[in-house]
Amino acid sequence: MMSPRAMLTRAAPVLACLGLLAVWQLASLALNNDSFPTAIEAIRAIPSILGDKESLINILASLRRMAVGFSLAVALSIPLGLMMGRSRAVASFFNPLLMVIYPVPKAALMPIIMLWLGVGDIAKTLVIFLGVSLPVIYHSFEGAKAVEEKMLWSGAAMGLSAPQRLIRIVLPAALPEILTGCRTGLVLALITMITSEMIARQSGAGNILFNALDMGQYDTVFAMIIIVGAMGIGLDALFERMRARLVKWSEPQFDIPLSFS
Amino acid sequence: MTVLPSRSNVQAELKPARKPASAMIEIDHVSQMFQTSGRQNHLALSDISLTIEDGAFVSILGPSGCGKSTLLYIVGGFVSPTQGSAKMKGKVIVGPGPDRGPVFQEFALFPWKSVLGNVMYGPRQQRVRPADAEAQSRALIEMVGLKGFEDFYPKELSGGMKQRVALARTLAYHPAVLLMDEPFGALDAHTRTRLQNDLLNIWERDRKTVLFVTHSVEEAVFLSDKVVMMTRSPGRIRQIVDIDLPRPRRRTELLLDPRYQKYVVDIERMFDDGDETGLRP
């Protein structure tokens, strides 16, 4: 049996959400504005969105682009970041490039990318890819840089070649830091997914949201915001669960709920 | 330097014929230059020549900053000397290899591997069959006194336990030479003493060649056949002292042994005489 204190700790994230909805409800009632529906009205609009086949296809298409963009970005960024972290030459070549790209909002590149690649899946996936890449590269780089030299020497003495050391020592040693980057990347994937669909208005969850906005269906707008938020929370919780399992060897002992997992 | 009375002929005849000592490591006129941040060259080691015989326990003793660890890294193949060369069994050392096993002050364990996983890492890299690697590793873990901790992660262990794992991990791939870089320097006095005793017990079994870097005079005398005293900045060999004390050595007996005490005092005096090269800051 859990102590009341432990129960409260576990329930805290849910209580925080309920609190937010309550504040929203009260604020909406107080302001009494058409473009600011109450929380209850927004929640009521959710089933009709998720029940509509076309909306559902749109949302799933968004998630697919996000998954492809995220996976490609992670698959390319981790090796690049690790190599940068272990090789001065690689780092000094890529670092200036990344410094230029990092502060640019990736969605701002959308119009140009649309010009080149059209408004289809490729353009939107590319933007997601760009959004995810930078934090993952950065954290992989930092993680690889921090790997203890003596650990690599120990591996070298056992007969590991330089590429083997990168994969079998630098990668696992930097994994906690890499996964921190991936977690940031996941949230950014969701953000760039929505913004790319906001600019390339053709399909997707972002498109539903902004169409509803155009037509003044504010309950649908807020319902979509809740859906996107819930997707973010769900994905993050899923990811956090996987992360905690992968790096349980490095976790400090504390049990503040940082996510919903 | 001899403090022992010469052995009687009878004793010498009774001893089993020892095979002639052959050179395991030869350090030949090694100098090491480092570039510091101010673009100045810092001479860390100056013209070091040293031969380490097969099966010998040799300590390199000196104040911090005398380049003694650098010398060990050169033998390990982790650092290339600016001048001169180091040889292992007559071959010039060009890089690290499993014939020379390092044990570092920082332990340098793989934190994502359990104790067993760490110890098995070397054998698995050498393609020993998993079942055999595991059996050997478990035996080694027991030998270093960590039976029951096989599935622990390094972060769950104390410093002394981590260094035991590091020693077992290195012994697991059977290096001909153990390179120990102030291995007990980060441990408290009590743990340090226990690990020194255990290291000697383990060493007595197969008498591997050991190169042991330390700044503790007592530790060097207690463990070694030979103590190489170094000076600071640039690091040079000041004197080599043969420690002619019987083995197996028992710490409690040795502490009362006037010969042991004389070695310690003599070495400390020599460092004190050497003005700024003294052990104490």
C-alpha cells in the first residue's frame, strides 16, 4: 500500500492538468469571449474530430511524417555528433555550419523548401528532420566530448580499434546525454510538424487546426490544441520510459515525476 | 644500495635455479615534451632509460608533476614519446595492446556494464567463448573479493570496490605487464592498505611484471622489488633502489622490520636532500 504522500506524488501531474483545465474554464467564463471557448466546450469537440475519418487520416499522416523525420534525424545526427565530439577536425568543420543553422527557426525555411520540393510530404518531413537534428547533434557532441579519456584507453588496451571504440565505448558512455537531446528533438518534431502544416496548408493536424480557425470554429481549434498537447505528453512519456530503461545504470536516485511515464 | 648481509653460499645453493631474468620492458632515452597553453614547451620527461625485467614489481616514485604517469602512458602506448623509444620484449611500442593492461587511479570502468560485464569485456573482445569468459570472470571477481556483486553497476560501488573491479577487468585479458597508475591514490588509508595487501597476494600467484606509479614511499617499498626515484620538472631518474626484502611480505611483520624501516627512511632522506625535488610540496 502506498503512503498518502507517495500517492500524492504520483497523482501530481494529473492534478496539475486538472488545475490548468479549471483555470481555463474559469477564465473563459469570466471573459465570455466567442474566440475563447470553455474547457468543457473544447473537450466536447474532441470526439467529433477523432470520430471523423478524414481528420483521423490527417492526424495519422502528420504522425507518420513526424516519425520519419525524427528517425532519419536521429540516425544521422548521433553518428555526426559523436564524431565531432571525438575528432577536432570534424568538429571544427561542422561547428560553424551548425552555429549558423541553430538559431534559425526551421519553420522559417519552409517557404523556400516548399518552393523547391512542393507542399507534399517531402518538404514537411525535411523541416521536421532539420528541427530534430540540431539538438540531437549538439547533445551527442557534448556527450562524446565528455567521455573519459582513460575509459577509451582501457578499451584500446583490450584491443578495440578506433571505430570500435566510437561504437562500443563513446556511444554507450554518451547515451544519457544523447537521449536528453532526443527528448528535446521529439518535442521539436511535434512543434515543427504543426508549424510546417500551418505554412503548407494541405493536410495534417496543423491544417485541421488552422482551417477551423479560418472558419471561426473555436471549440475545434482548442480541441486540436488539446489533442496535439496530449500527443506530446503521450510521446514524451513513452520516450521517457524507454530512456529510463536504457540508462538505468546512470540514473541518480530521485523520484520527482518529470513526465507522465 | 644493499642493506642486507650477503647470503650464505649454502642458502644460495639450496634455492631452485632461477631462470635468468630477461628484459620485459626497455625504455631507451625517452624524453617527452608537452605544449602548454602559453605555447611554451614543457619538458615532462628528460632522457629516461630503464629496463624492467620479466616478473619484476617495479615502482616509479616521485612528487606530483614529475612525469611518472606520463612514463607509464608511454609504456602503455597511449602517448608517443617525443624522443627515444620504449620496447616490449624487444619490439618498439607503437600503441596500446592487450599485452599491457592499465589500471588507472580514476578506475575508468564502463558504467553501463555490470561488474561481470566489465570483467568479461576483455575476454569477449578476444573472442573467448561467452561461457568460458563468464566462468573466468566470475572466478576473478571472487579472487578480488567481490563475490555477490557481479550484477551491480559501478555507480553502486565504493571507490575501493571499483578499483577491485578495474584490477579484475585488466587481469581478465591476461596482460603480460600490469601498468598501475597511482591505483590506490583516490582511496582512504584503510581501503588503500587492504588493497595493497590483496594486490600483493594476487601478484604472488603468477608474478606478472608490474609497473606501479605512486607518490607514497611506504607503498613503493612495501610492494616493490625495485623503486625508481624520480625528480621533478623535468622528470629524470634520480636513483634506483633495489628492495631486498623477503617475500611473501606481510604488512604487519614488515612494519616492525628494521630493514623495511631503513628503506623508507633512506628514500625519504634522499628526497629531502634533493631540495625542490622533495616529495613534500
